[in-house]
Amino acid sequence: MQAVVLEGNGGPEVLTVREIPDPTPGPEEVLVRVVSTALNRADLLQRMGLYPGPEVEFEVPGLEFAGVVEGAGPRVHGLDVGDRVMGIVAGGAHAELLTTHHRQVVPIPESIGIDDAGAIPEVFMTAWDALVLQGGMGPGSTVLVHAGASGVGTAAIQLAKAYGARVLVTASSGKVDRCRALGADLAVDYTDEDYVEAVREATGGAGVNAILDVIGGDYVDRNLRCLAVKGRVIQVGVMGEAQAQINVSRLLPLRASIIGTVLRARPIEEKVALTQRFGREVLPWFDDATLAPVIDRRIPLADIAAGHEYMASNANIGKIVLSV
């Protein structure tokens, strides 16, 4: 099969597309022919050696996929060859074929084309897990989402509205209008506005119940100034500086929490439970158009290096889909 292989760590030049052996499914795994996948910040970090993937013979990046079941192990039940499925994996999705545990896939909603579905799993599961399962978001909540025009951000805006929450976002000046169009109640242009003051004004000084942050750095301390009592900061990425100085005394009267989270490193049992619950609770919203993938552009798998360069430029709104 053709796959993106990391030949080392560094710039986009370490990405190669070449032939490697087809994977073989284990007893509880399915073999999926990938039709679409997508880029995530983690792929750029993995390329640079900052977010290692699983130790395998060929280091193939890629955390999400949509495709068709092509084979299955003897202990797989409930899936047939030809079924349209999507899901997240710890790596290996930037390839023509992959294997994954059969409980880590969910059916592609009937209303979503398989070419678009590769843009759904990673960002919608990440945003849903962070805001709902860990952040406690529900009807009447107010949440702040940083990088509102990113893949995770565009998913988070839609999920917040679906759950009946009020959503405030930060974005650059060229992206705030798109965030509003997706449903953001307030979009703050971080290039010339202080989001802390904007949040205080928008909430009447009460603060927000949860913050979804992919930035880190000096945002960490500033986030504490935006929280309501018992508020939670859910840190799902570090696009800025990894180090931060915070005023810990702000946490105490608020009884607030800072939660760090990733999906890749979780045990298989947790990933299966998350995937199956996501399938039950969130997928129906795609068929009634409450949720939809936001796709910036499509790039052939062979042009993977160009995709990395484009994502690094921060120009995208929503997902960069790789067509396999």
C-alpha cells in the first residue's frame, strides 16, 4: 500500500509517500481502506519529534480516518465488508489501509459523504470529550474556546450550540466572521482586543464555566482571570509556549481546575468507551445538520508536505482533508 512515512524528524522534507507492506488485522481488528483522512497539529509535532507515535517499523502519521471495511479478524462482530466507518487511531491513518480495534470505529452518518467524513473524528471527539465529559458543558453553560477557527474550534462552536451553551471564542481578524457564522455568540479578535476584558464584559464579571485551550503559554494565567466559580480549563494542545507562569492564588477562591488531556495515550478500553458513547450521543446530530465538518481544503495524499506547510501557516479555517 501507499503511505506517508516519516524518514526522520525535521521539516516537511522528511515526509515521503512510498510503498510499504499492507497491514494484517488482529483477531479483534478490522482492516479499513482509507478514503479520506485529515491533518492535525499533532501530525506536525510528530514530524518534528515532539509528539512520538507508536513504535512500529514504518512511522506513518495520521490520527483519524474514514473508509470502507475490507477485512476483519475472527472475533469481530457487527461489521461487514463494505461498511462505511470512521474513527481515531494512535497513528497510521495517512495510508491506503489501516487496522484498528473494531470497537474504535463508528458508522459514517448517512448524510455525510465518505470524502468529508475524514474531517470529523479527531476534532469532534476532542472537543466533545473536553467540553462535555471533562468540562461539564450543558444547557446554560458559558464556555470560551480559543482558536475558534481551527478544526477543534469549529467543532467546539457547533457542539456548544447543540448542547444549549453560550460560546465565546478567540480568533484572528480574518476568521472572526466565520466563527460568528458557525454560531459563536462572541468572537474576540485577539490581535487587537484583550479577550480577558471581553469575557468579563460579556459575562457581567461572572466568568465562564469552561475554557477549551489549545494555545498554552501566557494564555494559561489569563484564562484563570476568565473563569467562573468552579470553572475548568481544559488544555488540549500547546500551539504557543509550553512553559507558563500562573498566579496559583486565583485558583483557590474559585475552586477552579486546570485539566490536561490527550486522546492518543489513553488505554484501549478508554478509547473504545469514548468512541462508542460518541457514536450514541453525538453522531445523530450530523444527520439532522446540527453538526457538520468544516473543511478548508482538500489535498491529495501525495502532496502531504504542502499540507503541512499550509497548516503551519495558520491560514486554514476548519480542517485540511487528505484525499486517499
